[in-house]
Amino acid sequence: MVEFRFDIKPLFPQPIIKVASNLLPHTFRGDRRQCLDATSKMSEIIDRLGQLSAISQGLNKPVTTAQRLRMSENQTIYLLADTEAGHNGAVIGLLKVGTKDLYLFDEKGQTRKMEQSPSILDFYVHESRQRAGLGKRLFETMLNEEHWTPVKCSVDRPSEKLLGFLRKHYGLVRTIPQANNFVLYEGFFGDEASQNGSRNGHAASPERTKNGLHITDRGNEIADIAEQLQMQHLQAVENHIEYELEQEQEPEPEPEPEPEPEEVITPPTPPPKSKTPTPPKVRSPEAAESIIGDNRRAPAFQLSKQHTGMKNRSFGVGMAVMPTGKMEFNQEEREDFGVVKINRPLGNEITSPVQDNTDAMSTVSSTGGLTDQGYNDLKFYHNKLW
Ligand SMILES: CC(=O)SCCNC(=O)CCNC(=O)[C@H](O)C(C)(C)COP(=O)(O)OP(=O)(O)OC[C@H]1O[C@@H](n2cnc3c(N)ncnc32)[C@H](O)[C@@H]1OP(=O)(O)O
């Protein structure tokens, strides 16, 4: 059992916690001071377990350290603790997983690039607790959280014990020989795209499987990744704006085909209204920006601070409080006292422009709530800051 000078219970509100690059338990809630304290304790736990794992595997240096986790955005450590053990509780297991872009051989010996392939990177259960089912518990939790299946995991330099573990619990026996340190099991490439080389006739289209595997045989893989990330981001922006437009706009009737349609200034073409998350056509960030920039017609939707990032932009407030031709403030009698004149009797319709012009001639004096002309006066207190 691995005990520490501090009480581990606050860090382990549940037996298994997840830790990512922020070095905090996924369950953590606390202020800045507590955060620093938790981070330092988690670092100590991770370093210690990583060290024990390395010793257990006969490695020169640990695969797992807090520093390495901090630097890795796509790795997660699962830690198993027994909070009842000893005085301060004990941490008894560690499982580090992550995704890797790997060049691998498939069953036919062909090279494949597997993007974001699920990988088992380090696994350790304290010697005093091995072969008690705790490794399985840790592994199962990880599979559920990551939505992975064992056969789709690549395993980085597995020990004999881990090979035995995978054989016993998941029936993984037959491996696919690789040129690197990773071990794969038959079934790893078990998707239609890799088995048949194509799916629905689209040989080169990338496929994202349930495991998050992204398989492509094309040459410009890196460009593809960047492009797809950009597309996903733009799709999210467009979907949001499209949703706003749908809320505001009445559905328009089908336009009749015209030989030469008039030029209509609209926001850049929205994506097709489809529930299917198809990648949008490539668009630059500038194009997306123009949707919310100045070169646009008056939007059918209002941009809130969520869109603009501007703080507390309020619409209509200024109009309500700023003096206009129809609003006067009498601050001579009392500094914070204002008078708003409604110069047209309520309910009276404008019958002629001449009548409307009398507004400008109205005075403030009133009797019984009415001005000399019999119009309504509305008095109210106003904030000095207006
Ligand atoms: C990518 C990598 O991380 S490689 C490094 C893997 N880690 C290590 O080798 C460190 C030392 N070993 C361990 O820490 C643990 O044995 C683990 C993590 C591999 C498995 O954790 P455990 O809690 O023991 O697993 P669990 O109890 O759920 O399963 C037991 C099975 O694992 C395998 N296993 C566990 N310990 C051993 C052992 N000492 N010798 C052989 N097989 C073992 C066996 O298949 C065992 O089943 P069995 O007892 O019926 O033979």
C-alpha cells in the first residue's frame, strides 16, 4: 500500500478518480489556495505511483510523472485508493491512458496511420493488492469513461502480467506484429473501412469509429487534421447562428426561379439545414467573422455578449433613459427629480402632422397630472448616473 504524509481522503471522495493535465481530481471543487494544495498533493501521489510502477516493470525511469502529465493534453490518469487503509488512506493503483497517432501494420502487413488511437500507457496495482480484481476494476472504469473497448486499445510495451491480465479478462490473445513497442490484438482494425478498404464506395473518405479512431490513407494527413478541427469549430459557430436565425425568422415561401436574381446582401451562406453532422465546406475564420462583423445587413438576430465577448451590452436601456425631444428633466427644484412628459394624450391618435408638432411647445407645469394643454405628465425619480 502506498501511504502519504497527508490525508488522501479529501482528494478521493470516491475510490477511483481521474486526473488530467491540470493535476486535479476530476471531482475537485475549491478555491485557489485549495487548488494549489491539491495539485501539489496529486503531484506527489502520481510521482510515487509512477516510480513504483517503473520499479515493478524493471524500467530505468518512470513512464508516469506529474510533470509529464501536466505537459500532455490528451492523457488521463486513473487512480484507485483505499481511503480506509492505514491512518491517511492509501493509493493502490494507477492506470495511465491517452491517445496517440501511430503508424501501424494491419493484419495484411499494410502500413496504416491511426490517429488518436486509444493507448494503454502505464498500469500498476500495488504488489500487496495484485490478483484481487482491483486492476480489472480500474480498467473497467477507464473503459466506461473513455468509451473504449479493449480490442481497440494499443498497449505500450506490455509486461507479462499485463498480457496475462488482458488474456484473462478480455480474451485477448492473438496479436498483430508491429515494428514499434505497441502491441495490438486482432480486431484492432476491425472496422469496415480497414477490412474492405472502402465503405459505401468512398475509399478515401476518413472514418471516425466508435473508439475515436480516425483512419486515413491519404498523403496530407496533417493538413487534414487541421482542416477538420477548423471545420468542427466553424460548424459549431454556424449551427449556433443558424439556430438564432431560425428563432427569429418566419419560414419564407419558396422563391420563384428568376432568370437574374437580385443581389441580396445576406450573411455568408449558412450550412445546409441538416441534422447530420456533415463537415461543412471549408471556410476561413474571416468568413465566419463577417457574419458578426460590420459588413452585414442589420441582423435578424441580436448579438449578445455570448456572441461578441463584450461585457453587459444592453439594448434599449439608453433609449429609455436618455433625454429626447419628448423627455425633459426639471432639475432646478430637486436634483434627482425628473419629469417626463408624454405630450400626446394617451389613446389619442395623431390626426395631423401639425398636432404632433405641438409636442415641442409643451411646458412642464402641470395640474392634477395634466399639463396646461391637458396632456399627461409622468413624474419619476431617476438615478443621477443616467
Ligand atoms: C502498458 C503497461 O502499463 S505495461 C505494465 C503493466 N504493469 C505491470 O506489469 C506492473 C505489475 N503488475 C501489476 O501492477 C498488476 O499485476 C496489473 C496492473 C498488471 C494487473 O492488476 P491486478 O489487480 O493484479 O489485476 P486483476 O486482479 O484484475 O487480474 C488478475 C490477472 O492479471 C494477471 N496477473 C496479475 N498479477 C500477475 C502476476 N504476478 N503474474 C502473472 N499474471 C498476473 C493474471 O492474468 C491475473 O489472473 P490470475 O490471477 O487468474 O492469473
